[in-house]
Amino acid sequence: MAILLPVALLVDVNPAERALLLLSLTLVLIVELLNTGIETVVDRLGEEFHELSGKAKDLGSAAVLLVLLTATAVWLLIVPASLF
């Protein structure tokens, strides 16, 4: 994020594309925070294994993966096109 934020601000794109770049970065942070919250609550409830606890953690991680893939796609569609 620390590297991509300045890139999003400096790359020559229109305002809508810049907004997409910044929003995709923000969405990654939001989903990471939610995933951390889920994991913290599950760990708070108990360290013993429970199928639903594992499922909650897996789904949180899957959400992070999906948003990372989406953000990557947004960046790959916008940034290279602005360089040429």
C-alpha cells in the first residue's frame, strides 16, 4: 500500500481511473480489517477446534484473496494503459 498509494496519485490517468485505483487499495485494507476482526472473535471464543470456527476463518481469508485479485485486475487494466 505504501508503494502503490504514491503511484496511484502520480500516474497519468483520468479522475475516474484514479478513484478506482484508490478505492481498490482502500477495499483491500477494509477487508483485511474485517478478516482480522473475525479471526480475533473466533480466537477469543476458544482455542479448541470447532468446524464453524475454521469455516469462518477460511471464508474471511477467501474474501481477502478475492479482493486482492480484484485490486490486481483493476491495477493491471488501468496502469499499463496509462504508460503507453
